[in-house]
Amino acid sequence: MIANECTLYHGGLKGAETAFGEHAEKYGINETIFTFDGHRLNRERNAVVLTEADLQRGDISMEIASRMMNRTYYETEKIRRVLQIIFHMVNKGHQVFVIGTILEDESVKGGTGWAVELAKLFNRPLHVYDQGRKSWFSWQDGAWQEDSPTICYNTFVGSGTRYLSDDGHAAIAKLFADSYES
């Protein structure tokens, strides 16, 4: 992989997304942050403010999102906007990396789980670093398999928890080193 020919897509929030962005910058990887008017970012490098029309292209019924993620999402404008941003991230990035927690029902905890469900739906190579188990897992043949992924595509998504552990941060650092220093 040639770093300056690659692009990371994320939402610019604190925690995992900021760490993905910092590592992309360190390696000379292009970075695009999707946001909307009034959304507070932790990282603003190359932010793209999505128009109302752009956001609508990523719109989904909150009922469908709740069903896919096995949890209840209420109709709030901010949550809807965040889910719409995640659609644009996963739609643009071919490979998806997430830092979070895989739950017993095989979904991923929190709003980050929407990136995971969309990656499954769009048939994207999907990898989750589970901070509790301190290991990477890849979605293969309809189940999570322990793995040691690398970035293999020119476009990829980096998303995850706002509560990034030291192990989660180290997993991101190792992912970039294994992908671009070999």
C-alpha cells in the first residue's frame, strides 16, 4: 500500500476516530472527516460539511436501525444525523475498522455498531478491535473470527468508541505500522 494514495474516512469525534486520524496524518494518508452544521468535532482536518441533500441520501428509518442493531433508537435529530454521516463513511471507504465491544448478539456496542451493520450490509471487509478481549476480529462467513488485519484497500473507514483504552490506541498504531511499514 502506498500511503499517500490512500484515504481514511471518519467522523472526527474524540477517541478512536481522532486516533485513526492522527495515525493517518503521521503516515501521509489522505483524510476526510464527514460532519454536519452544528456538529462538534474533536478533529477537523479536511472536514466535509454534508448538505441537507447529502444527509438525506444516508437517511434510514430509526425503526430499521433499531432492529438491525438489536437496540432502541428514538427519533432524535442528532442521532439521525450521526447515522447519516456513518452511511457516507462506509459508502466511501471500502474496508472498515472499528474499535469497540462486540456484544453477545454479535452487534457492536453504541452508535459505532451502525458502521458495523452497514459494513455487513454493503459486504465490506470488516474488522473490530474488541477492547475487552484485547484482540482484533474480522467478520467472515457470518461470524466473528479472531484475526490480525491490515489495511488492504486505498479507501478505508476508522471508527469506534469515544472511550479509547491504551490497548485500543496501541491496536490502531500497530494496524498502521503493519500496513505501511512493511
